[in-house]
Amino acid sequence: MKKTRYINKLAILLLALTTLIACDPFEEDKPDAGFVAAPSSEQLDFTITQGDDEFHVVLKNTSSVNGLVTWDLGNGNTAKGDDATAYYPTPDTYTIKLTVSTNGGSNSITKTFTQTETDYAIFSDPKFILLSGGVDDLDGKTWVVDSLSQGHLGVGPAGSDGLAWWSAPPLAKSGLGLYDDKLTFKIVGFETTYANNGNSYIKGYRGDDSNYSNGVDDGGGDLTVEYTPQPGTWFLEEVDGKTYLTLSGPTPIFPGFDTGAENGKYEVLSIEENLLDLVSTGGDGNAWHHRLIPEGYVKPSVEVELLVVAGTGDNTFDVSLTNINIPDGQSIDGMTIDFGDGDPVQVNDYMTVTSHTYMRKGTYTITVTVNTSVGDINLSHVETLEKNHPDYIEFLLDQMVVYADFSEVSLAPVNGEDCAVNTVANPDRIYPNRSANVAFYSKTNQQWANANLKLPSGFRFDLRNNSTFKLMVYGKAGDQILLKLENTDRGGNAWQTGTADLIYTIQQDNTWEVAEYNFTGVSAGWDWTGDIFTSDVTTDDNFSHDFYNIVRIMLNPGVGEGTHEFYFDELSGPHVEGIKSATIGN
């Protein structure tokens, strides 16, 4: 029953099969030195003899004039050189054309070859079935560029796999017109269709092809062009132990990126149910790599989980990956661990167990970025420590320290929320501020836009010995600069922890002034919340230390119309317990 169905499908195919492939690697003949007149038809001739089997024929140029020899094999393919081998696996009469060119011109002759047999082996060849779906899928199999894999496009020296010089990372060519292209292969008639949704991505040197129009440069010389492709043909052939896919048609057909493949020919590096790896010699003579997957196929991806367990010793934790699954063809190339209290740690061997000891109590977010061949995987874990490490020695200072001066010192980044905060040149480098660089704050139509400095995870401001913050300001007389503290542990409700407003009013236009904010006797929170309120943040142990972790600076708070700007510098305040000094930049 199954055999009968197979033979019936073959009968359907034989009515439509018309164009196939052929040709050995060519040898390019050179004309004799000096002028050679264009050959006459009488000088041209070639022989057609049986090849290794009834489906291959050997073509040999026997012309009496020397010149550059090219062949049109009559099956949609061409060849060069005195000798060529053609493959005709289905019944038809094929017109073979020989052309000989000299420096005086060219001429051609044709002969026909009639094939009466069918090479049924191609319909059971695993490569033909994998590429097209075979006789069980007469609608064909559609392939797309494997945009999420490393090396879905590439280039290298001629004769290589085309990945040595450049291997495209995932989605490297987004928005350029190739990731939505589809290449369909049908066993019926060996037809191929290339659907591109109106535009294609091509090498810059292919831009003079008349099929392309309105090219847009991608910034590197390659082009996105408007293009309407026409159906063509495909075929697979073994040559010297290698498999080649040839694409031909009245308009260019290519796997997503037109690199000008020589004779439309691609070496098949790998063909599987869900993978097609190709390399061709491009119009620039280099090897170009193309990787495709079936349309709709979702590739298995690297899967990992984060494991954090108590290590040996107080406040020590061991961090590692578990439940690791790495599909064939993918890899884990290392990982970065941020323990939330210092610089991230780079780990090359993903099987490594990394230990870390925390000195201060607090809540820390451990973030692990796993680098894989198809992109990064981000994992996180939150750990809360109730006690300091036994070896930790509390270190308190009465004096003020600089958090950020925008030239050398940076305890933590100063960011803008609903406003721009940029480091710029000092507009007036005279006493009391000779810094080279300062911060420039600008808000437009925002009431509560703020510049803010948030301490690293685990660190808090300590207001017990010193509760004064200072800021150098430069702006318009009468503008108000507010400074307040908050605890961001409550996320979107951090405002409930905020200190009462302390505001400094700029006294003179465009003059550096020192704004001082003393939180002694300042209340915080809201009494109606029931759990976050104090009348004095410096004396209440719930607020005076191990609580506030962010300082916010606002210009003309509550004013939401227009643009408001000022410069500030030398953000300073109480010593931060656990941090003895800010980081000195290069």
C-alpha cells in the first residue's frame, strides 16, 4: 500500500520535472596572444558521451579554434572549460549550447540531448527529503535565516567555512530586510520560491543588479533594496565528495543575504531536519556562510538555574549553576556574578562553585549573567542577612565625606529621574568651586524630577554622628533646591519613607554657593501610614542608621511647567558605614 502511494506520487512528479543541475569545477581557457577573430559556426563543435551512469553525460569541446569556453547545459545551469559533466535525471529533451569567445568576438552552437530515463534515487535521497520534504510534502519545505544563532551569517577566506573573519551574533542584522525572508524548496519540478516581503539585503557590490532598486545603505556599505523575486529551480549534486546546492532563476535567489554566490552554487556543510549550513564563494572572492532553519522551528535553548546555598562560615554563600541543559551546537561561554556589595566577579568555567562572604547585614540581590552562544541568561536571588559578620568592625567618622564631585570621586552614579543629569565643564572655575567638571540638571514640564545617588546594596547613610549634607549649586537666584532622603526597599512606595523637605534658595544668579541641609530635628514618613513615621530622623534608631539609601535632589519641586536648569557639584554628607572612601576614577 505504501509502495503504491509512493509510485503514484512519482508519476505526478514526472509530469513537472524540467530543470536540474550539473557541472564539474571549470577550467578557464585563455585566448592565444594577439588578435583572434570571432569563431565561425563551422569551427565550433563538441561531443556528448555517456558518463558514469545513464543520468550523467560528458561534454567535450572539440572546436578548431581556441578561446574562452562556456556552456549552457539546458537544465538551468552553466559551466566553463573544455570539459563539463551534466546531470539529467528526468525525461526531457535538453538543449546544450557551447559558446567560444576570443578577443575578436564570440559564437555559439547548440545540440540536443534526450533523456528517457528517470533517476528515482533522488526521490529517496535523504538530502533531497531533508531539504524539500520529499514526495510526502508536495507543498515543499520553507527555510529562514537562523537569526538567533551565533554565526548565522559569516565571512572568511576562500575555501573556508566562511566564519573566520566575521561571525554574526544573534540578530546582528535586524531591521535590514533579511530575517523575514523565506526560501521554499519543492520536490515537484525542483521549484524554489524566494519570498522577501518586498525588500532584500544585499552586499554593496551587488547593488548594480537591475533587479534591485532604491537601495538604502546600512552604514557599512551593504544595502536594503526593493526587489520582487521570481520562482526558480534548485538541485543538489555530489561533486568530488562534496554536496552542492544550486539556485537558479530569472531573478536572483539566495538564502537571505545576496553575496553574489558564484553560479548560484552553495556547498552544503550540513543538512539536518532542522539545520541547513551553506557556504559559497561570493562576488568578492571570499567564503560567505549562511545558516537556516525551517520556518516555525523553535530551537532548544540553553537552560540553567541558579543555586545559592549557605557556605562554610558566617554570612558565606556558595553560588553555582544547576539543572544545566546545553543543546547540541550551543555552549555556555562563562558567567558574571554580582553579589550586590562590590565589583562583579568574572567566572570562565560555568561549572565552578563561587563562594562569597558578606561583612554587613542587609538585603543583597545576587545577579548572575550566563553568557551563551545564543545570548545572555539573567538569573537572580535575594538574600537577607540579619547580623554583621563576627569579624566586622563598625567604623564611624564624624567628618563629612564627598560622594560625587564629577571629576575624580564617585561613590555611586548620580542618575536623573524624569530629568537629564549630565557631566559638563564647570561654567565658572573660580572659588569656591575650581572643579573641572560638574553636573548639569535640566527638567521640562516635570514636577518632581530629581537627580539621585543610590548607595550600593547593603550600605546605608548613618545620621547618628553627623546629619548634614552639602551641595554646591549654581543657577538662577530665587530657584529652590530640595534635598531629601528615602529608603528604596519599598519600591514604588519609597516616597512614604521620605524625609520632610529641606530647601535651599539660590541667592545670586550664576554664582557658586554652598547649600547646606541639616536633618537634626527633621521628621520623616507619614503618620497616617502607621508604621513609617518619626519626628527626628537623627534620634530614632529606625531611621538614623541602616535605613536610608538614596538622596534625591529636586529643582523647584512641585513646579511642572517650563524648563528648569542648574549646575551642582561636590555632593557631600555623613560617612557611609561600611564604605571608608569613594572610588577615585582614572
